Amino acid sequence: MQMSEQRTREEHIIEKFRDMVSKRYYYPELIKRYELPESITEAVVEDVKTYFLGTIYPPPQKRRELEDAFKELATYMRQPKKIWGLFGNMASAVFKFGRHFVQALKAGFASLDSFVGAKKFESSLAEIANKLDMQPPMSDDDFEDCMYQLPREEIERFIKDVYGLFGAMINTKLLGKTIEILESVVSTMKAKPGVYPQKDIDGILLGKQLLKEGYDLFSKYDEHTRKLMVEFIYKNEMWFIEDVYQRKEQK
């Protein structure tokens, strides 16, 4: 019974986090809070918010699917033999994908791995909510009370994970190469069903989709705007933490 209650509360925390993200990226409030660069328009902010809520913090069901996907991807990240089984050898991989092959592969896995930080963060929040006996529906103040109970370093580490994920995605040329590599990986795996189980293929497909959605977002903008977008995201997330801590400490 306890496990069921814990899972329900984590799902509620995910939904509440999504609600807080929506409020944090509400354009009329943002332009009061910051003097935004001209290129960070309302459309850009909406794109950022949509990506956050569609991929970084999707609804609970999709979150579970992505978590399962990353568990499978982790086995490939940590077992080089599995990787080379998909490409044959380094020479053939470099010949096929170019000299940036290793860099693209590492960038892709680093991007996907940073997603894991979000899971740790929400699990910590769920644990605190249970300790404080907070019942859904959780108010904004309840959610912020939970955050305030966390070590500040943990929250800032989570924000840096998200910053790292977006930072890796603004190199759209390298990101495009990473997606191409993952597409090749899936083709190889599908051709050897006796070697690679379907759950491994599904995991890599979901990981590729996450990167593809990032590519679709950032490739719409020039390099200068992409960099401004990432810096703006980081600034806004850090503002939120600072604001929560200041208000709680003044009580």
C-alpha cells in the first residue's frame, strides 16, 4: 500500500511541477521581471515552455516511459562492447558518420543522462511531501515548502543538469549527427531481433525522439538566439529558486 501511495504522490508532484513551470514561463510576467533581448519573443518563450512540458517534464505516463527508456540507454552507455557491436568497429563508424562520430555519441548520451537528474529531484520532493503529510491537491505554497526543505545545492545541481541538456542541444549540427547515429543504431538492432530485444529498441527510439524535439526547437533559430535562449532558461530557473528561498526565510 505504501508503494502505491508513494507513486501517486510522485505523479502529483510531476503535475504540480508542470503547473509551476507554466507559471514561470508566462510571458507577461517575464517581461515585468526581466529586460529580455529582442530575439527572446513571446513565440520563443512559448517554444521553450512547450519543450519543457513535452519532454523534460511531460505528464506522468510519458515520464515513466522515458525513465524506462533511459534505463535501457544506460546499459549501452556503460558497456562499450554493446556500442561497438552496433557499429562493427571504430574505423567503420568514423568512415560512415565522419570524424565527429565519438563527439556526437558522447554529446547525445550526456544529454540523455542529464534527464536522470530530474527523476532524482522529484523523488526527493515526494519524500519530503510524505514526511510533511501533504495531501493532494498541493498548493503552490505547499510545493515551495517542499523545495525549501531540500538542500539548496541539490536544487541548483538539478538546474545545472537542465542547463547542460539545453546547452548540448544548441549545437544543432552535432545534435543532427547524434540523431543520425541513433537512427542507424535502431536499424541495426531491428535487423538482429535475436540479439537486441524490443525494449532496447524502444528505449533508443524514445531517446532519439527527445533529441529530435530539441533539434526541431533550436534549429528554428540562429546561433546567437539559441545561446540567449539557454542563458535565459538558466537565469529564470535560478531566479525561481532565489525567490522561493527569500520568501521562506522572511517568514
